[in-house]
Amino acid sequence: MDISSYNQAVKILNEFPLYNLDSNLFHSDNNKAVSLLFESVVDLISESAELKDNLPKKEFVIPVEKYKSNNLDWKMHFQDPDNQKFFISDVYDYLLLITKEQLFEKIQLPLQQFPDSLRNIIHAVILFLFAFRRCHIKNSIDIIQKISGTVLG
């Protein structure tokens, strides 16, 4: 994944906390917030050609393109709040997965200079941060960089 796709993925993930939602949003009763988030996520995916190249076509790209082109079947499908919830929940989980993988790749090199025991602790901290999905990805990266800097410094 190139940096532009990564940044776009993080931008989409950072939309969720703005609406007080995360990947468990299908439990939410706030259909207005879900609808607004859905529109935002669809727009952001639609606007990023680089990110679309890294997304599963059938699951994400085609539904977004059909919805944005006012395809009646897809418009009707996404009028149901449950369909919006499941779609953006899946987007959230997928983007979290690919950005986490990218993050691990970014920090692997600096981590090579740590002893195995310390690397394991840092990996545990990273997984802990990602477990709390309400955290912004950017904030998690900042925290990880501070931890790495403290240990290296």
C-alpha cells in the first residue's frame, strides 16, 4: 500500500470517532449519525483512486461506484440503515486491518535493534492500542513513536 492510500485509509478511520461510532456501530440506534457517516465514507472511498486499488472490488468499490452513480438497486439497498451499518462496519474493519499491517511494516526496521523481549512488549502495546478502536489511528502511531523514541533515546 502506498502512502497516499494509507493516508486515505486513516482519514476514513478517523471519521468514525467524529460520529461516536466504531466497527460495532450496527448496535447503534442513532441512524442519523450512521447515515451521515455512511455518506462520508462513500464519498471518501469514491474520491481516492489509490485507495480503491487496495480495496476488494466486489465488497467495497463496486457498491460505492454504483451508489454514487445513482444505481436504483444500490440506492434502495442502502436506504436500509442496517445495510449502511454493515457496509461501513466492514469498511472500518478492513481498513483497520490493512493500516495495522502497514504500521507493523513501518516500525519493523527500528524494532530490529531491540532485544526480543522488548520487541514483544512493544508489539503488545500496539495490539492493545488497536484493541481500543475508538482511538484515532494517528494518535496510536504518535504513541508508538513516543514509546519507540523513549526506548531508543
